[in-house]
Amino acid sequence: MWFSLVGISAFFYLSTKSLAGHYTFADIGIKVMGDFKISEAFSYLFGAGGVGYGLRERKLRRQTTERLAHRNSTLEQLVDPNRSSSHLTSRGTTNPEDRT
Amino acid sequence: MITIVNASHLVVGLFALWFLYFFCWHEHRIDTYRQRLFGVRDDLFDFAASGGIKFDDPAYTTLRDLSNGLIRFAHRLTFTRVWAIVLFGNFSRSNRMEAWMADVKSRPEAVRGKLLKAHEQIAHASLWHVVAWSPLAWICLLVALFVGLLKVRVRMKVVQGPRDISAVLEQEALEQSSLVEDDSCLAAV
């Protein structure tokens, strides 16, 4: 995971290295924004919107899990008092202690 | 200057893909796997609640412990980790699941069928989770296919088949869940 992030950063560094001393980051930023086409803007918006929608849906699902899980486990414990657990959090995510 | 503009777009795209893979897709895979295992676990619970098997029966508790262990440590089940366990881990042939299997085979037809089906569903979900969504696994499978097509004999101590991968995962999950039995501040999901 982190290797790939370093790789992308290294790629960006190497591609901008040759311009050192010729242009400032502001020059590059203005050029990038100036060249921005409307079709590219829609592509970025579509991608960011899709990711945002997915993240919101995930959040909603975890809230629903949190709302229903406790009731479910309580009812199951009435039937099986020794009911064992998966030790996930109430939102159904990985236990922080198990991440190590 | 045109080069740097193109490079900027490429880097933004690469960062976006990086985020999408590691923070969205990876988490989604884990949640999907856990969802399948929760489904199997719930079916087993319903079977026991309907009187099909006792809640304290070792055949039931072992399978429940197995599904709990795999749900709990799903985030650790990656292709590279499983590959490392299979190659370098202490893979004992006489594990708890073999004892479970021998026990289940002596059960009445209805109970045996239900438990074996649940076990098969767990094994299938685990295999799918580890192999089907890992780009590294795809590359390894392609290489294996290529080697197989060329009929090159590779002398290597590897697993005999998908069944062994499931067996390794099951043994690991049972060991991990029995090692950590700490309830601290977590809800019983």
C-alpha cells in the first residue's frame, strides 16, 4: 500500500525534476487549471461523485448495522446464553486491537 | 510545459486509483466476505434453534468458532499472507478441522448434510476472497497456467489444490480466535 504511494510520489518528483529553476509551482498550477477542458472536469466530477456516493452508502450501511446488531445479538443470547461473538465493533468494522 | 500538465493529470488519476483500491475496494471486499460468513453463521444458528443440533455440540461450536475467527481476521486474509503461511508456516496435517470432519461423518444424514454444506460455503467464500479479487493472485495464476501449458516441470513444495488453502485458513482462524479471547469494550456483533 505505502510502496505504491511512494512510487506515485517518486514518479511525480521525477517528472517535475527537469523543470526545477524554470517554473514555480504557481506557474504549473495556473497552466494545469488553464488547460482544463470541460470534458475533463466532468470526468473528475463523475469520479469524485461516484466515490463520494459509495462512501456515503457505506456510512449508511454501517449505521444500519450499528442499529440492528445489538438487537440481534440480544435476541440470540436469549436462545443461546453462551453465544460466541466475532468481536467486530458495533458498526461491523475490524476491532482496532486486531489491526496490529 | 505540456509534459508537466499531462503528468499532473496522470498523478491525480493515480492517486485517485490508489485511494479507490486501498480505501474503498479493499474495505468492500472484506465487508462482502464477512457478509457471506455472517449469512452462513446465521443459517447455522437457525438450524440449532430449530432443534437440528445442540448449541453446545462440538460440531456446532467448532464451525461457529471457525466462522467467527474468519470474520474477525478477514482483514488479514490476503493472497500474499496466505501464500507465505502455505509456503513457510507450520502446516499441521492433523488439525482441529480434520477431527471435526471425522466427527461430522458419524452424524445422521440431515445434520451431516447441513454442517458439511455450511463448511463448504465457508471454504468457498474464503477461497474466493483470497484468490478471486487479488491482482497478484491473477498474475500467479496466469504464470501457473503458462507453465502448465508449456508443460515445464517445476519442482516446488506447494499446496496440492484449493482444498489445502481452505484448510490452512481454517486452522489459522481457529488458532487466532482461541489465542485472543478478550472482549474489551466491543459489541457482540
